[in-house]
Amino acid sequence: MLAPPSSDFLSHSAALCDAVLRLRGTALSEELGRIVRSVMHSPLGEFIPVDEQAVLLEPPVIEVLAANDAAVPSLTQDINYEGQCFGRFVVSGRAEYSELDRSHLRALAHLAAGVLHTQSLAQRSTHAYVQVENQLQHQSQILDHIHESVLTMDMNGFIISWNKGAERLFGYSSVEAIGRNILFLYEDEDESIDDTFLEQGGRLMEVRRKKKSGEVFWASLSLSPLRDPHGRPIGLIAYLTDITERKLAEERIHHLAYYDALTNLPNRTLLTKLVDQALTVAQRSKLHGCVLFIDLNRFKLINDTLGRTVGDELLCEVARRFRAVLRDQDLVARLGGDEFAIGLFDIGQHFEASMVAQKLLATLNTPFLIDGHDLRVGGSIGISVYPQDGSDAETLLRLADIAMYRAKQEGGAEGDHVAFYSQDMNQGMQERMRIETGLRQALSNGELLLHYQPKFEITSGRIIGAEALVRWRHPQRGLVPPAEFIPLAEATGLVVQVGEWVLEQACAQAQRWQQAGLAPVRLAVNVSAREFTAGLPGRVQTTLQRYGLAPEWLELEITESTLMNNIERVIGIMDQIAALGVTLSLDDFGTGYSSLSYLKRFPIDTLKIDRSFTIGIPDDANDCAIANTIISIAQQLKHKVIAEGVETAEQLEFLRQSGCDEVQGYLFSRPLEADAFELAMRKNLAAEQGSRAA
């Protein structure tokens, strides 16, 4: 029998593939039986599928010839693919079958095995996909029904999943959130998740987050690494729970535990903790620390007479006044009753505490208007000092309390008073208070006077100016050294009034010399940082006009520390002064921190070498190097140089050879009173005229 043409076999192959793709069960078996009959041109033929419980066979049976009926030959071909049997083809009804027929049946069985294997894989994949999809749906339902917010993000913080809990918590739908960076939920926080965390595991933290409405809330955040099938981190899983109510409750409990319910100031417990922390910082920074213990005078009488409501309002107002005159870093606490405590730790000298104490007492001078009552209270303040008196908060509070009772005894029941725990500090404070009070009176009693230290030109030796130096002639103590009252004047702010007085008196004296026919000389007046304000140029101009002085009579000396406070503002003020024709000099140059980049912008005429460098010349190589450097800088910038504190001929000679222009110091003259300076000027002028005549 002839073999079917190849095109006929191909069409049957296509029909077989189509049947496997479209049909299942009996319909597929019948169609495969029809195809095998058509291919084999046999009246009988069928496809017999294996039982669903069939397992892999041993090496496949290629062909089995029916032996039970020799008159009816048949062919049988198993349909196997890599050990898996899908069934068999059985063909009969022809008188005989050739080897070519057997080959066609094997080819058809091979094709059917391949297609059925592919269809089996596809079925298994589809089933597995359906199972995975169902599992994901179940997991999604579980995540959506739990109360916690669960979201995932990639390594760069971009959100890749967002459950219903997250929608309820933040107010953003998954469509709005997925794909955005997690930072849009932050509330001004600088948080980052480092690589160590991603590699080693999760962590739990409390954070502030922001809802879609703009509301900020507290959340408990748990983070776990999201890993790929190989265990490598590919992102984060975040679990968030709103804990705002708990945080608010904790804050309320904390406030009740650490704050005074009436004044809202820290209580003794919190003060003790904060003081101990501040003492640790003060120890590292080598700063002084002070604790002030304050007891109000006459409060008990007011409280007993007018009642607790008025007394409570009075305590609240006292607390507000205390807080208003202190710096942000200073600690203020109410210890109970009418007792308060102050902690000062960012101070350089312990006596600064006495000035703060006076400020606090001054706040009590203004009457308190409460419920129609004009109330007046005072205070007694005790001060303990770290580290002299103690090194912990409890000790300092206890000793400040003792000092407060000493202040009450010394000031009386109605008098305001301040006392240090240490007797030597107490005596020093009393002395400073006497000096401060005396200095205030000196301004109004005419006890201040000016001395003038001549300035000499090195090349000619003539007097070319003078520095006006303030002196205090105390009625009992005599001449008070400047070192005693100038620092106190700067600390208390009295230096502004003193500076105004010096400028006024120097110009008045210059007017008298001008009227006496004396040639103009520059009178240098020191200007403190407190005086260097926008009003200074106007005050200088008004003073010169009042005394009819030309600007060449006046020179203003400013220190480097003045320049370091708002450079641009200072330069603007200096430009205004220079525009008046008044000379500017930079005092104590080299002792501060002025930048050379700014120095070239300052409209100054003279640099002044501080006496701390002059005193070591010419023996100290470092002082010589500094002096030479200052002179060189001045020459490059076209400034004059004056050295103060010149006391020896050797110092003068070194400065002369180095190119210094002017000097002042005891080698030439001590500071002189006005009459003596005028006499020195006239002698100097006469000597100069005689030298020219000769």
C-alpha cells in the first residue's frame, strides 16, 4: 500500500495540534482516534488515554502486535514523552501493515506525545498561576483587613505597595501613593535607613508623619527588609500604627511629673536633671555655673490677706517677668510656694550671676496690678557657684538656699538682698556692687576726668596727638584704677554712658585748646562695641558742631572685637564716620580675630600694635615677628602704625628700624592732665621752632 503523501500527513499533524489545544476528555480521544484512522487508512483505530493514576513506565514499548487473532492484524503504539505516558494508538482492520505504516504510526505518536506534553505543562502552569493569584488575593484581603498600615518600598524609598490600613491612616489611596517617594509623608525629619540596617534586620522607632489633610501625627514604625528569592535586600516593609493618643498621654504625664502646674515652669525634679546635664557641659567647656535661689518677700502677707487666687496670679506674673529678663539657655524653675530657682551655666565669671540677680530684683520693682490691687513684692537671692561650692545640682541648690537665708538676714524681712554662699565671693560681690553704684553716681557728681597720653612721631619726636583716658577720682578712695571700673562698666552697660561723657569732654577740651591758640592735634577717643551703633556717626557730627571743631581734632579708636559683630553693618557705620573727616584707628590689632580680607575694606587710617606684643621687644622673637608683620601689613595697605606701651630705648629703636610711624608709652610720657598736656604741647612746639631756627 502506498504511503500517504507528506502534505496529507502535515494536515493531519495540524489537525492533531488543533485537537489537543481545543478538546478535552472523550472529545479529544475520539478526534485523535479519527486522525490515526485517517493517517493509517484503517477502518479501525482509536486513541486510548492512560488512567489518571498511571505512573511513569519502564522503557517504552514501541510496538505490540496482536497475536490472539492472526487473521486480524493490528498495530499498537504507546505515546510517551521523556518517560511520561499519555496513552496509546491502536490500529486494525487491514489485511496487513507494512514497515512504512509502522513508521507513520510512530511519527504520529511522537508528535502527539510532544503536543500533549506541552499542553500538560501549560495546564500545570495555568493551575499554578491560578493558585498564586488566589494566594495573593487572600494575602491582600488579609493585609486590607488588619488595622495596621503596611506598605513596601524599594531601595530608593519609592512605594511599591499600599494596603487599606495605609489608606485609612494617611488618607491617600493606593493609586495616589504607589510610585511616590516615602519622603512625601515625612514631617520635616532627616531620617535615613543605612545599608547596615538593610543587611542586618529591622528596627522599631517612633516618628512623626503627615496625613493628606496636613495633620501631623505620631506613629510607631517597624521596618523589616524586603528580600528577593536569593535573600538579597531589595527594599523595606513598613508597619505603621497611630500612637498619637499614647504620646499625648505620655506628654501629659511627663508635664505633670516635671512641670509646675501653676506657672508652667520646670519643677524641682526637672531642674535637678537639667542642672546636672548643664554641669557636665560646663565641666567640659571649663565654664562657671551658678544656681540662684529666690524667695519672695511680703508674698505670704499678700496671700493670707487677699486669698490664694490673687496669690497664684501674682506668682504667675513673677514667673513671666523672670523669664523675660533671662536668656533662652538659662533655667528657671518654681520650687514651691514663693520660691524660685535659676540656673546659669554659659557664663565666664561667677560675678556675672550677681548682675543677673540684680536684674531679677529689678523686675520686682514695678508694682503688680492684680484684680484691682496694686501689689509690691521683693526678693532675697542666694547664689552658689560651680565648681567652688559643689559639683551636683542637689548640693548647689542646698547651698544656694543657705545663702538665701543669709541674704534675708542681711537685707531684713522687707529688704531686697543678694548673697553668695562663699564668703569671699560674697565680699567680692559687695565690692563690685559698691563700685557699680559709685560709678553711676560719679557720672552725675562730676567725679570722672580725662588724662591725655601723648603720641609721638618717631622720625621727628614731636607730639602729634593724644589718647583720652578716663579716670575716676573717688571722694573717699582717691583715684580708682581703670582696671577696677572699666570691665564692670562694660559688663553692666554703663560703658555707653561713660563713652558718651568721654567724647563730650574730649571735644570740650579741644575747643578750649583751640581757643587758646593751640594747633590742632588728634584726640583719640576709645569707642566700645556697645557704642558702635547706627546712631554713633550722628552723635559724633553733632558733638563736633556743638564745639565748633574741625574733624582733624578727633580720632576714634575701635577694637577688633567690635568689628566681629555684623561686619557689613560695622563697615557701613565706619564709612559714615570717615565721610565726616574723622580719623579711625584699629586698637589692639593682632589680639582679636579680624579677617585680613575685611581689613582692606575698613576705612581706617592707623593700626595700633597692642602693648602685649610691644613689651617683649626686642628679646622675644615671637613678639618681634608679630610686630614686623603688623607693620608690613599696614605699609601694604597704606596705613600708619602706632605702638603702645613703649618703655625702653631698645623697643623704640626696634620699632624705628621696622618702619613704625608713631609710639606712645612711659618712655616718652605718662598720661597727663589737661593743663600738663597743654604745657607739654607748647614745650614741644617751642623746641621744634628752635630746631628749625637753628
